[in-house]
Amino acid sequence: MGEYILIASPFKAAGERIWINIVLALATFFTTMVMGSLLFGADPISNPSEVLKGIPFTIAIMTVLGAHEAGHYIVARKHGMRTSLPYFIPFPSLIGTMGAVIKHRGPIPNGKALFDVGVSGPLIGLFVSIVITAISLLQRPIQVTGGEAQIHLALPPLFELITYFIPLNEAAPLHPVAFAGWVNAYNSLESHSCGTA
């Protein structure tokens, strides 16, 4: 008859499967540690115990990724949004990961909330990247025997600014943790989108 009917029913939020977040975080810790050990000149295939040499690189990468996603998560919760814990993405790439994501469920309150959530991650990640990069530039350069493959990278402006205060020994290979800072400096400054589900 052209009438609208509104049916209200109890809503039960879907339970979080936190074990997925934990498994992905552990897997990402392992993949970044393997790739980090290679950056330190280790051979984890011939000597599996040498994979532990990648722990400093892993800590650097995971700390910045975690800080970035924690920024999104905390601000989203502050605005009353239903947001998941971070999902780290393990991947056998140059750094052992494709990053991390969080998932929003339900509506976004307003444009300000969306902006605050979007900008909080890069800002916090950028701050942590600066600290990690500064610490890494104070470390003793690793010794390269000549057999390892070397990658020459252009420095992002932020990285060059940090090296203005902490000189970079261009004759020595970039410390793996400094490489993590390089990756995170680019990651923190690039634009990205926040998805909803």
C-alpha cells in the first residue's frame, strides 16, 4: 500500500578473532627477521641460527608499523568507532612485510573523525621513524665482505634532514636498521586510504 515498515531487532557485534592478529604478527616478525638477517650479511639457509641477527631490523620495522596502526586505532576508539586490532601482513619481500592494516566496522561519525583517524597513523609513525633513524645512524656500520648484493637508494628529504644533524658515512653500507628508517620515512609520508567494513 505504499507504506514503509521499519523493523528494529537486537544487534550483536561480531566477536573479534584476536588469534588471527597474533598469528599474523608472529609470522611477520619471522619474515622480517629472515630478511633482516640477510641485510646483516647472515646466511640463514646454511646456518638457521644466524636468522637471529635480523632481530634489530625486525624490532625497527615492527615498532614503526605498530606505532602507525596504533595511532589509527587509538584515535578511532576515541571517536567511538568500532576498529579492529592491527593485521600485520607477512610477505617475502625486501623487508619481509607488506605493512599492516586495521579494519573499521560500522559508520564513521563525521568528516573530522575520518580526518583525525587518517592523519594520526602517519604522524605517530613519522615521529617513531625519526627516532629509529637517528639511533641507527649512531650505530657502527656493518662490515661487507664483497659477496653480498648491495642496493643503492635515494634518500627521502626527511632522511637527509636527519643526516644533517647526524652525519652519514656514505663510504660505508647503510646500517640495516637505518634501512628500516628509510622504508618507514617513505611509508609515513605517502598517502593512503582507510577502508571500512
